[in-house]
Amino acid sequence: MLSKKHFPILIEQDTEGFFIVSCPLFQGCRSYGKTIDEALSNIQEVIELCLEEQQNEEYSNTFIGIRDIELMV
């Protein structure tokens, strides 16, 4: 039986306007798209591949959260 699971993602936009999406649960789990919807669709596929790969390895990362820090620049 399949169940739904939520995965945290980060969304950025580069200087050329492309949206870069990554999932911090998996090392190197990144994708991009011309639109946010395209980027989100692409990252879903990458997460699925990471999950398949994870089945063959021991899972060790635990997502804690995202925080901001303030620096004087």
C-alpha cells in the first residue's frame, strides 16, 4: 500500500530566470525548470530516483529545518 510523504524543498531563481529546486534530504537532489511548475515536476522525478537509490543504502540524513541568520555585509 502506498502512502503520501512530504519532502522539504528549496526554491531559488538564477540570474537567467530559471527556477532551481533542491531537496535537502538527499545529497545532490537538485533540478530546475523555466517555470516553478516545471521545476516542481522535475524535482518530484529526482526525489523518486533518490528514494529508489535509498532502498539500496542506509538512510542517514534527518531534515531538521531551515533558519535565517543575520550578518552585517
